[in-house]
Amino acid sequence: MILVSSCLAGLEVRYNGTHCLNEKINKLVEENKAVTICPELLGGLSTPREPAEIVGGDGDDVLDGKAKVIGKSGKDVTEFYIKGAYAALEKAKEINATIVVLKENSPSCGSSMIYNGQFVGQKVVGNGVTSALLKRNGLQVISEERFVRDI
Ligand code: SF4
């Protein structure tokens, strides 16, 4: 079974109420080969919500207590992101996920790139919080870009 970001399957769960439908991923969900998760909703946030970025590092640093997830207004939302990451891990274990495909660039789901924490639209190399936790637990996490290209 494959675990995928909900927004990639067309669910309108992004911070601004939109989705980022990927046809190949949505087809897997329709064929019952993939299960959707949105770590930010699982963590207790709702849609719409304030955009947030990781400040002071990446998702690994958040898990290690060295960086925080901060909303655009300056509110510390780290706890929601960590809670969502653990909920995603539980789900991955529950369905015996063989591979996890998550939305690139998100502070939760990014698996190779995230925004740099300055809300200026610039990306840096790094994991989102959920990707970092899943990788630490031995799961193969890739972006939708890599999934479409390589798999
Ligand atoms: Fe999509 Fe992940 Fe953001 Fe949820 S947390 S909207 S699944 S990128």
C-alpha cells in the first residue's frame, strides 16, 4: 500500500483551501492502491490556515528541538506539525506502507526541498517535519515529482 499527501489526490486541504491534484496519484487512490493523509489536519490544524515555514533549520531540526514551525504572523505552530508527523507515522504503520509520496516544498510533506523560513518564496534543501520522521523510521519517502518521473 502507498501513503500519499491528500492534496495530491485532489482534496482541498492546503492552507489556502486549494489542492494540487496529480492524476497519477489520484488514480492510485481510486484503485485502492493508495491511502491519503494530510499531516497538518491530523495535527489539529484546519483549512484554511495561516501559511507556515520552518525557521532555523528543517524538519529534522524541528524533531531535535533545534528549529520551529512559525506561521506568517509569527505564531509558533510547531506542536501541530510534530503531532501531525506522529499521526502520519501511525497511519503508515497501520497500512504497512511500502512507499510514501508526499508533496514537495511543504513544511510537513517536503522530502527534499522546503521554503527557507523567511516567507519570500525561496527554497532550500531539507525535509518537512513529517518526511523527516517517516524517514527516521525507515520509510521510503519521495516527492510527487520523483514519483511521476521515476516510478
Ligand atoms: Fe498537502 Fe501535506 Fe500540506 Fe496536507 S500537509 S496540504 S497533505 S502538503
